[in-house]
Amino acid sequence: MRFRLSFSSCVLPALACVLLSGGATAKCRMKAPDTMISGITLTDRDSAIKVVGGDVKLGESEDDLPHARFVSTNGAQELVLFAHYGADDDEYAEVEVRVAGAEALALKDLPVESFKTERGVELGMTVAEVEKLFGTCFKSRQKTGNELFFEYEITGADRDPELGKFGYPIYYAEYEFERGKLIRYRFGFAYP
């Protein structure tokens, strides 16, 4: 018996795939990006002052933006707030949370045991838990041995319904895992 192609056996399944995927022009986008960490909203000076205080001295680095570093009350986690060049004092557009090293014990501690985003991201989460929050629309994903790193990016963030009020063209979020557990994450608005 010969196999015969018909309209219903070829076109209808293809059409169903397009409709179920959200249409041919639908873009893959990170779901509901974080813009707050432990009460600090990105680029919001007042919320930063409430949590870390005002007139914080920023550290300089050749390979990164000016930043302020803090440690959790138990000394296990480090919070780094990054200020863009030209920003108002005490205004941070990017944030990183990582496992604290021994040198972090000399940092100012904040009354927070675990730095957590408004979406609930915190160190120790699994890959599946982070993917469940934000989806699998990665900009990049790399795995080497027991380490996994992935990054999301939203271009045109200044025109995005959720992020437009911040006025930055690119939003990003990156997550680093070791042995399946989150050991570092960073998110915010890329310096233009």
C-alpha cells in the first residue's frame, strides 16, 4: 500500500503546531523578570537607602562597575550593588548575590539572612526551580563538569510593558549553578 499525502495529514498538524506555539511571530522571552532584591528596587534610591543606608562608598574595579558590597547576617551570602557611571548617589541598576568568601566577613552586614528577589530567587535553588520561574528562553547556556551557567536577555527593555518605566534598553539575568545548586546570580540593566 502506498503512502499518500493529503491536506489533512500535512497541513493541519503543521498549523496546529504554529497555533499551539503562540504563532509564527511570537518571541521567546524571559517570564516576569526580577527588579527587586531584599527590598531594594533597581534604580530606586529611596528603597536602597532604607535597606543599606545612604552615601555608601563605592568600590572601584578595572573589570566591573562601581559597586557596594554587603554580607548577610550569618556571613554566608554576599550582596553586590552596582551603580552605573553618571547615576544619582545610592542608585543601583544591577545586583549580584553570591556565596560569601572569607573576605566578605569584613563587609558591613545587613539584617538579612538570605538575599531573595521578589520572585523568590535565592542561593541554593535548583536549576529546575529557576527555569520554572523564568522559562527556558536563554540567551546562552553552558555546562562544564559540575557547573552550569545560563543567561537571559531582554532587548528593547525600554519599550517592554514590565520594564519600560526603568528606561534602559537591555535587561539581563544570569545564574550560575554548581552540582545543581544556585551559587551566584546577577540581574539588572546593562550599562549603556
